[in-house]
Amino acid sequence: MPVFVEFPDGECREVPSQLRAMQQSIGLGEFEQVPLNCDPVWKYECGGTGWIAVLRKGQLLPLRPQAPAWWQFVKLMLDPERRSTNDTPVEEVGESRLQSAA
């Protein structure tokens, strides 16, 4: 559901929105239509008569994982070209190296 937002040049554009619950009162709750703040250039603020677009200040950075993924430590899950040449896949090891725990 789009909502109209007024931009600094005076133009009104439709922006994707969501329903957000307003302050709950006794009885049925009321909802308002709120634009999604998913634009990297604009953020949306509630003006007196509706929503207005305001230029973002700063920079949005993508989230990066802090540590390598867990599967990067499992050699069998690596791409063949990234495996070291001394490693042999499990299929080639055979049962000779497998020992019983009993």
C-alpha cells in the first residue's frame, strides 16, 4: 500500500508503506499508514498535513559478518580450487583409515 510523500521540490510521490498501530485505547486499536524508511537517499518524517521527505545525512553501511561463516572451516565444504593440494576427499580415503571405537 503506497502513501503519498511530499519531496523538497514540491512533488508528491507514492512511497511503499506499512500499517503501524497507533496508541492503543480501550476497544479496537487504530492504525496509521507509515512510509517504509528503505530509501538510501531519503528518510520520511511526519509533517503537519502528511509525510515529507528529508535528505539523509551520513552514510548507510551494509552489515558485514564479524567472523567467517562456520562452514568455511570444514574443508570438505570448500570449493575444490580452494582446497589445498595435500588434502584428499573422503571418497578417496576409503575404509582403511576408519577405525572402530569398540
